[in-house]
Amino acid sequence: MKNQNTMNVALRNVKLVMLELALTAGLLSMSIMTSFFYSIGLTQLEVSKTQIIFTMIMMVLNVPMGWVADRFSRKFANVIGDFGVAVTFIGYAFANDFWSVVICESLLGCFMALSQGVDQGLLKHFCNQIDSGGDFFRRKTATLHCLHYISTLILVCLGGPIGAISLRLAIGLSGAPYVVAGVASLLVKDDSKKLAAKGNPLGDMLRIMLDSLKKRPLRTRMITYAVGREMTHSIIWVFTPLLTLVGVPMVVVSLGWALNALACLVGAELAKRFSIKMKDWQVFAVPMLLAMLSMGVLSWNLNILTIWVYLLMGVVQGWTGASLLPLVQRYVVPEEQTTVISLPHVFSRLVFIPATFLIRWVGDIDLILTPLVNLMFFAVLGTIVLILLGDRKIVL
């Protein structure tokens, strides 16, 4: 009876964590953020600077905040992070220049760093209580990303019309899903094993990072996660300008984002069905080839018909989101989950900063060149990842 009760509680916790993850993965104002930045006078380069500042804060705080969550409370790290993001979006609605955007992005970076990786670590813990083999966790991760993109689809469909009424209203309401997510986090019964202190906090963090980086399989899959996830990240911010450039009416732009969210859902569902049976290099090769195809077509001929090939990037985003992080978590001990999961996110930031700077810089020169820059940048990094996953003799 006790075992059955434990299973029931674990299953309830899995549902709550998946709800929290699905709600916080999307953004109501995503489709109108570029329009908002333009409306308050920001250039493409200034937008890239705000995103780089956000990224650097996340990069610096990811591991320390992960250690805090592992050491004290993963649950309350999630709660504080979710409610903090909600309040910040309300403040974001009143931003009116570059520096006010920087302040809001900085606060978002702090609160998101506190909760990032926590929910994924909790999900693995509760899934292992139900089935320690790992397949249940990978299926739930894939299912989660399907829910994530359904949530994103709903939010994007709402965000466009709300943004047409008021860009600031759409941004302010972006905090609402985080409030619900915070409540879901409060209801979680967290019995995950906490990290035992083995010295001072900085020493503990350094030890965990160094131990993780020494493990070649883990290190390789962290790099794989970073490159795979960032293939679609920087280029997404020029999706709206590209749509308008080729003549898509502004009223239809939100439909483009909705279709991209639907493509993400397709990618996550495909990963759920097929990636579990694939070798790790194959799990990465599929989205890389799709990304290269999409960016290649747009680099060759960008017009009102070919722009929709961009939706392959949505499939890539869905596939990588559903399949790559479990490859990392396979090599992580439970009590260090959040701290170690923070590392691939740090690697992602290291990839994102030069990628987004290049794409935004080129975008200010000639927007039509941005797909080519994305293709060239990630063709190089993706080839390196495939060599690493194929266990070729390359030292990284």
C-alpha cells in the first residue's frame, strides 16, 4: 500500500511539474516583441545587445542558482523564479527605452536562472520513482514538449490579437502563465535528495563543474545540447522582420508564429516516436539536416512562398527540445541534477552570444543575409558535434 501511495504521489508530481514546464516554456508576447522593440526606437543591434546582456546574466548565474536549488530546495527555487518572472513582465510593459529594456531583461535573467533546470531535474526524480529504467522519463520529456508547443500555440494565437490592441498589454499579460506555474510548483511534494555540502559553496560548485567536464560522454552531450538548441534560437528573432520583408501582412504575422508553434509540436511528436530508438549521433543529425535545408532554401531564394520553409526550423526546435536534454541527464547523479543541468545551458549561452550578435549585426546591414549567416555558423558547429558523437578522435 505504501509503495502504491508513493507511486500515486509521484505520478501527481509528474503532472504538476509537466504543467509548470509547459506553461513557462511559451511566451504570450513572443510574436510582437520585435514590433515592440521597434516601437520604442531600438535597432536590430540594440535588440541584440539586450539579449546578450540577458544571456550573460543567465550564463553567470545558471550554475550558482542550480547549486542553491540542489542544496536547499528545488521546489522553492521554482516558485520564486516563476513568480519573479511574472512580476517582471508587468514591469516590462512600461519599458520605453533601451535601458529600461536592459533592466527588465536583467531581472528576467536572474529569476529564470533560479528556476531553469529545476523542473527538469524534478521530473527525472519523480519519473524514476515510477520507472527507474529511464524510458518512462524520456517518453514523458517528449510528451512534455508536445504540451509545451500546444501551450505555445495557444499563447501565440492569443498574443497576436492582444498585441494588435496593445503591445504593452500583451507583454504585461505574458506574466499570467507564470503565476499559474508558480501555484503548480507550490503544490509539488518535493522529496528529491538534496546535495550534501562538501566544503564552501564556491568549492562545491567548482568541484561539480570540473567533475562533469572530465566525463567525456557527459561533456560531449552538453555540447550537443547547446548547439542543437541554439540552431533555432538566434534566427527566431528575425522571423517577424523576414515575414514582413517578403510582404506578409502584419495581421498574418501572428499566424506565422502559430504555424511555427504547430511545427514545433510536430517535431516533438516525431522525436517522441523515433528518437528513443536512435543512436545519439542520429538524434542530432536529423534536426541538423532539417535546419541546413531550411536555411539553405531561404539563403538561395527568399520570397513570400519560400519563407514558409522556415517552418522546418520549428520542427527542429521541437525535436531538439524533446530529445537532447535526456541524453545529458543519463550521465548525471540525482543529487547534482540542477547544478549539472545548468552547465549545458551555460554552453548554450556561449553559443548564443556570438550567433545572435552576428545575425543581428548582419540584419542591420541586409536582413536577407541572416539565414545564410545562421547556416554557415551552425554547419561548422554541427559538423564538430557529429564527429564528437561518432567518437572520432577529436579533443574537446
